[in-house]
Amino acid sequence: MRPTASLHDTPFISIVVAVRNEETHILNLLNDIARQHYPPEKFEVWVVNDHSQDSTHEIVAEWLKEHSSGAFTIINLPATKTGKKAAITEGVNHSHGEIILTTDGDCRVNPAWLTAVASQFNESTQLVAGAVRLHPVTNFFEELQAMEFASLIGTGAATLGWGIPTMCNGANLAYRRSAFYEVNGYSGNEQIPSGDDEFLLRKIARRFSGAVGFNGNTFAVVDTPPCASGREFFNQRIRWAGKWRAHGVGLSPAMAFFIFVFHVSVVFVVAMAFTGTVAYQDVILLLAAKIFVEGVFLFRVLKFLQIPVNIVSFFTLQFVYPLYVIFFALMANFLRADWKGRRI
């Protein structure tokens, strides 16, 4: 491992929040950060406005007038730059912290969030991925989203535990400022709209062997709302699925391909049972084994995230998910997503 700069017991943390059209949520996040149980002189907040078309900038500016602390600053992304990666880079370039901590404008954070994040860094740590929970949920559609999203968080945590970084979430991601510059930030994937989290995770993991991990502190969990409509959900999943094409050769695309083939196989075997080609008893046995293994894993993740176990949602997801994976994996190759007034 390369030599690294020393890390103070209470590191200075720069929180970077890239925002676009977040007038509905941004005040909740700012108030949450202002209530942190972390020395106020030990953190700063850079809100980077990515050409919002609503009142985001005005709302944040007005909030800043009522909070005299100089720790919070809003800056506008230059007209020549657009997108979340450019906004985060702009924030990092303005920052002064040993640790960069990113989150999104629609998130909510615990008062002990910064303390929980700082506690995960030692002299060799370069990046810590945190958990994100969909909350609050108010209907069955949102419950399904929360459970499916929890499985993604659990998968990312598990693979990080095995020393194989595959996925993380930029709504709760901390890394050394020096590491960001050493891997040249998002250089090489700036043109890809999404993936500000996972591409950076892999670049830092490749450069600093054994220096990335998952934050298992429950106080570090960040909340973000689920998609409120089917259209919003569709565009979000197309956007997420689309980035896998840019991963090139390696473990991550191999894992994505395995997941796709696995679910195609599940649908195929079930279809064969209906035609009588495969004994339905064997199919039931295989499905039962799949449900048991996934249930053991998922229920542990739900317990960590403090999400109530909903058996109806779990079994619904078991039957819907294979079709869901196949559909979005195929559609992402042909469709582009709309995101906050942009076609990406």
C-alpha cells in the first residue's frame, strides 16, 4: 500500500451535496446536518447547485442567512459543467477536509452520522461505504422498493466484506480527499451520467489494496425517499441499469451477467414445469431453496437497517423480481432515462 497522510482522531470532514431541483427536500437535510453531534469546527458543507430549474438555490441561500455558521456554503456549477460527477468534483475542489463525505439533497441523516462515519477511519482507510435505507414508506409499492433496495445494500456490504468491491451508494459515501485526487477522481468515466459512487469505489480499491470497507454502524445509515410514481421508478432503474455497460471487463460485469442469467434460468425452469418438461416437484424444491437462502440473507439486512419484515412483500418480490431483472437489463440497452429535467 502507498504511504498515506495521517488521520486525526477527530478528522475535519467536508460534506459535499450535489443538488438539482431539490426544493422539496433540501431544508430537511441542512437542518439534520446542523444538528450533528460533531464538533462544529470540524466539518463544513458544500452544497453544489447543478443548474436547478426550481427554487433550490434561493431556498438554501435564505436558510444560510438564518444560520450564521460559515460551515455551510452554496456554490453554482459553472455553465460549462453539468452532472453529478462535475458537481461533486467542484465541491471537492473547494473543500478543505481530510475526509470527503457525499450525500444527496433528498436524504435525512442521524445526529450521530458524522461521528459514526469518522469512527470508521484509521491510518490506512481510504474509503468507507455507508448504508442507505428507503424511508419513509407509505404503501405496498414503496415497501417493495425498500426491500429490493435493502438487498442491493446488503450485497454491496457482503462483497466489500469479502474484499471484492462491487457496489455502494453515493448518498452515503466517505473517502479521503487525497485518495480522490490520487485516482484522478472521475477521470475516465466523466461521460457516464450515473456511477459517481461505484466507479470511484473501484478506482480507489484498485489503487489502495484492502483500504475500503463498509460502515456497519447503525447510526451511519442514511434515509432517502422511495420513488413516488411508476414513471419515476422506471427512469431511475433504467438509469441504474445503464451504467453496467460501462464497467468493462471484470468482476462487476461478470456478476451482473450472472444475476441476469440466473433469473432467466428461474423463469425458464418455471415455464418448463408448466409445459410438463420438468417435474413440478423438482421446481418447487429449487424455488424453496432459493427463497430460503435469500430470506436468511435479506432478513439479516432488514434487521440491520431496522426495516420491518413484511412477508407479503418478500414473497411478492420473489415472484416479481426475476421478470423485473430481465426487463430492465434488456430495456437499458435501448432506452434513455429522464432525470430531473434531463435526458441521460
